[in-house]
Amino acid sequence: MTRVCATWSGIGLTALLSGTALLSPQPARAIDEVVIKLPLLETTFTLRVSELSSAEGLLQGNSDLAELDRATNGSLGRQLHKLLLEPLPLGLSKATDQAVGTPMLEQMMLMLSTFGRIDGQAKDLSGEELRLVLDRASANGHPTLLSLLQAIPGQRVTLDMAQVGRVLQRIAAHRRQAEQLVSSLPPAAPPLSPRRNGSVQRSTVLLAVAHRPQPLELTVLQPQGAGNGRLVLISHGLWDSPESFEGWGQVLASAGYTVVLPRHPGSDAHQQQAMLSGEAPPPSHQELELRPLDLSAVLDAVGDGRLKLDATVDPKRVVVIGHSWGATTALLMAGVQPSDSQADRCSNPDDFGRNLSWALQCSWLQGINSKQLGDERVIAVGAVSPPVSLLFRPGSGQTLSARVLLVSGSRDWVVPPDPEAIEPIRRNVATGNRLVLAKGGDHFNLRPGSDSGGGVLGPLLLTWTDASFRAGPAVRPGPQAPNLLPPAGWGDPEQTLVDVRASSTFRPLG
């Protein structure tokens, strides 16, 4: 008889699902028992899998959870049954097929494996058993959480909710410094009036490049009429698109800049859809190199006349702005040398610095020591929420050839601010680089979308871009580099932005 100890909470069921990360590739009978430890209550709930097939079955059962269900007059059972029968995405099995054996999936499996164990089974970090479980769960139709649970082989699953709690505590700790800083520092004042000088024209251009089989799709935003002759590139994040960042481009183009937003074909929203439908694998580590090459190819095309722009611009002095992986791309363009010196941390699931972005960072580390991706034509970058802690060794900012503005949200749980922004910039502020924190900013709400005002960060990025070009040769980082960020005029009236360098407690390291 199959017995299960489980909570009825959403988090418990979600974590239970992660037990598939622990399975071996050998076929086995369905799981006999799942034990979920609840440290705060010092108890477990026990129920039969067969009781989960209907709300009435749970109410009539003999398990501990059935007793709780009866105490709620069947409300618990109805909610639980609805959740268990929720269909899983159609493309999940195909996507897993493509992802088996990839570093990205292995890192996700490693993280999930810390939540529990399956007795008598070896860990399968490749995801092969997860693929087999999904196939078994889909044998009789559309897979559900219940059919997935019933398809898990093994003897006993133990889910440690204490470990789940520790992971949640670590997530909170990764934002603690940021939350203290945004609470203690004065917010930057917003501009006195909107800086929108002129209308903008938009076009889409295809550019053939040597390093990809397909042409680059470029969104080009140009001022209507005479521009200022300056060029800005904007790089989107993983599984995103240029459209998410046209608001930044609108702000810059209305102020006279020519802005080009390339679509990175190996890691854009189209690639994500192909991956989820099982038509393509996750992005490989080669994309780490291909993305900067995309941007350099745009500059080459402007320089030799293949990319014809309405305004005459100087491709030898440009600013690059990026979000998430696009921000990492911008840092690579700025001359930060990647390194695999911290690759051994990827195998430690209990590393205090581990966060969700490590799934990507660990997958990028292969073969990066030989990569020289900096471009001297880049004079400054605006990097919003970049994953960096593993990819760049501590102090690697000394190799920068361009000035850096780093922006992070205080509530970013994907790329948390403390390990991925505060500690990296702390080592490099002496070279004139800056860190701005957005109170309440997460990984997605700092993107502008189509907002012609540039959203929360529009005035900041415009101010930084203006100052970078205005500085001339002095824009390059160094001990005597002039300040590029004024004390006011770039804030947001709705969301607090603070300049961390203004804090007397923020001291450089080493």
C-alpha cells in the first residue's frame, strides 16, 4: 500500500515535485512513501496516494491529512484536488528532452536535490529520469501534478522543509545589505521637467554577420531630424526581446541619440518558445561569446557603411546598455575578463552565494578563459541586474576599459543585489564606477517596455549617457576618473533610487 506524508500547501507540493531531481534512470515501481518534515510543527501529515484521486476520497480516507480535511468540511480536499489535476504545460516533456545533460538543467537539478532525497536511489543531475517520469505521467493523456507524482519510481521520498526554509533565508540574506542601503540613503531627486526634445522614427533592419548563420534583426530608433552624432546600443536579456527596452531607446533617441537594439537570436524570446516546444535546446555557453560579437558586428557595419543610418554617427565612441544577460554582455564589451576560477563553487549546493542566476552562470563557464570580448569603442556601459559573481573573479573590474554604471533592484530574487551587485562593485568603486539601487525593484519591473519616458530608469540612463560622452577621454575608468553621476536630476517620483557611492559606510575592498 502506498503511503505518503505531505503538506497540502502550494510550496509543499511544488517542492515535492522537485523530488524527481533525485531519481536514478532505472525503471522502478511507483513511489511507496513520501515524507515531508515540518520543522516548526515537528510533525508530518500522512495520506495515501489513492486518496488523492478525488476530493471525496481524501475526505473518506484514514490519513492525518484526511482528518484535517474533515475538520475543514472538505474545503482542503477540494483545493488540493484542483491543484493536483492542473494540467502541466504541453511542451514540458519535449523541452526536458532537449535540456537533458545540459549544464543549465544540471544546476537546477542540483539546487532542487537539496530539498530532499529518495532512499536507495542515486542522484541523476542530467535530468534523464525527469524526462522518463514526464513520459510516464503523459502515458494516459495530458500530464498533471497527480500523474507526475504517481509516475515517480522508488521506495521513499523525504522532503526536508527545513532545507526549504534555509534556502528561503538565504534568499532573504542576499537582499539584506541592499534593503539597508536604500532605507538609509536619500533618494535621488527626479528631473525638474521631462527631457523630451524631439520625435523619434523607428525602423527594422536585417544585418548579415559572419559569426551567425542567420542575420541579426535590428530595431533602430533615430531622432527625427538632426541627431547629436552619438550611438547607443541596447542588449536585451535571456529569453527577452528588443521590444522590452524600446522605452529606454525612446528617451535616448528623443534627446538626439541614434539607438540600435539587436535581437540576439540564440537567446531571445523566439529561442525560448522553440526550447519549450522541444524544437531547440537551452542556450549553450557559446552564446556568452556570440552576444558581444553581435554588438561589435553592429559597430563594424556602421563604420564600413553596411548599416546605413539617417544620422551621421561616430561608431568609435559608443555607450552600451543592457539588462540581465544583456547587462553581462555590456560588461564583457567593457573589458571585464571572464574566468572559470570559481567553477568549483557550482558543485556545492550549500554555497552561501548560490542564487537562481547560478544556473546560467555555471552553464557559461566552459571555455571562457580564452575569450577576449572587450571592444575599445565602448566608452561606458549601463548594466542593469547583471549576473556576475561566478563569471568574473573578485577584482576583475581592474581590466575595465569603459566606465560602468551598475543598477540593481533591492528585491531582485533572480539576480540578488548583495552577491551580484554590491560586493562586485565594492571592489571597483575607486575606478569611478557607480552603483544605483532601486528600492522595491525586482528583476523585471525595472524594464521600461514601450514607456516613452523610459520607466523608472529612463532619466538615470540618459544622465549617465550624456555625462559619458561629455567627459571625452576622461570617461575611461581610473583613480582620477571624474564623477559622471550628479547628486540629483535622475531619480523617479514613484520609486526610490539611491546612489550607493554616497554612503559613508560603503567602503571599497582590497
